[in-house]
Amino acid sequence: MATALWFLIAPLLLVSATAGTQIKVTNNPADKLVAVLNSNRTAHKGSSLHDNPGLACIALQYIKAYQGQCDDVGGSNAKKPADSEFANTFAPNCGVLASSLTQITGRLLGCQSDYVGPSQAFSDILMKNQKSLDILYNKNHTEVGAAVTGTDGGAPYFWCVLFSNGKTNSSFLFEDGEPKISRPGCFSGANDECSGADGLFQTLHLWPYAITALIVLAYVFGL
Ligand SMILES: *[C@@H]1O[C@H](CO)[C@@H](O)[C@H](O)[C@H]1NC(C)=O
Ligand SMILES: *[C@@H]1O[C@H](CO)[C@@H](O)[C@H](O)[C@H]1NC(C)=O
Ligand SMILES: *[C@@H]1O[C@H](CO)[C@@H](O)[C@H](O)[C@H]1NC(C)=O
């Protein structure tokens, strides 16, 4: 009798254990990207990184600095926001205390004209080469923040991951103690439901017409 009961309960335990580990992942592609990234790091005997919403908000600002220009992300014309932008623009826009800014130990940025899910963005857009892998597995990282946005709610789509060596409780802190959510775009770590309704996919209905004309641009660069 007890054995029979166990067989009934065991699958339920398994399901709830799985649900428990995913409880922090909301319906948010940036959160899902962090989950994919962390599971890849741990599979390679690396540590799982703390998902810091302040850092992630800054990753979204980092994307916005490109003003939708995919061409500026990689290739011979690659541009990069000045480091001073972190303190002067990104942190204030996020309501992150300038005094809590911590060293950025790595960044990954990719841009593509069509939207793919977080797992595919990770493997196909962000993990393009050995340099990306070196950034991913760097042992100096302790924290991560990810963001994704479409320009004006449509293509092109930018994915950005920032890494830091900050301490969980003292880096990238919000002035109000609460994440300052900004749209359009989604960032990780804030327990923020962020999907189609928030303007990431506003132009989705145009896709059947636009898809044949799409030229896929995908770039990635790292620091
Ligand atoms: C981690 O990601 C890299 C790059 O996408 C991939 O080659 C590797 O197979 C992944 N490892 C695991 C365990 O998923
Ligand atoms: C880690 O940080 C140390 C000290 O800042 C630096 O010397 C080293 O190059 C870093 N390691 C990597 C893999 O970036
Ligand atoms: C830092 O955060 C951890 C986990 O959230 C908590 O247990 C700890 O008390 C915090 N430490 C400080 C100094 O606030």
C-alpha cells in the first residue's frame, strides 16, 4: 500500500521540484536567457550568476544607445557606448545609484532582424565564437543582467548581456529599492512579466509580408 502510494506521489514530487527551480523565471525572454546562460555555465562547472535587475536595466539602456542601428553592433563599423555613459546616462535612466556601479567584467551584444526565442538567441546570436565562450565562462563574473528589445516594438531585435564582479547586495542598487521598469523592451531579474503586450512584438502582424525581404544581420562582440 505504501509503495503504491509512493508511485503515485513520486511524479508529483518531480513536477513540483522542477517548478520550484523555475519559480523566478517569469514570462520574460530576458529572464529565460539568464536561465539558459546559467545552466550552460553550471554544465561547464562554472558558478550560477546572480541575476541583478539593476545591471539588467542598464543592459537595456545599453541597447537603447544603439538607436536601432544593427550595423553599429559588429563588423568593421562597430561602435560601443563610452564607459562614461554608464554613470552619466544609463544608471540615472534606471534609477540606479551611481555609487553602487561596479566593474563590468564582460558584455555580449547581438542584433538580428528576426525574433528568435531566448535559447536560440543564446546559441545562434550571442555564442558566435570562441571569444563569446571565453566571456561566458570567465570566472571573475558574479552577477549578470540581460535585456532584449525591438526598436519601436519591432525589428531589429537586440540582445544584451552584461556581467559584473559586484556583490549581490551592494551593486547596481535602485534608489527606491524597487526596480524601475521601462518600456519598450524587457530586462531580467525584476520578476517582471514582459512579453508581447509590452510592445516587443508590435509589428508581428506585418511579418508575413516582411519576412521574404528580411536580411538577417547578426553580430556579436565582446569586451
Ligand atoms: C553551452 O553553450 C555552447 C554555445 O552555444 C554550446 O556549444 C554548448 O554545447 C553548451 N553546453 C551545454 C552543456 O549546453
Ligand atoms: C580576473 O580578474 C583579475 C583581476 O582583475 C584579472 O587579472 C584577470 O585577468 C581576470 N580574469 C579574466 C579571465 O578575465
Ligand atoms: C545579502 O543578501 C542575502 C541574500 O539575499 C541575505 O541573506 C543577506 O543578509 C544580505 N546581506 C546584507 C549585508 O544585507
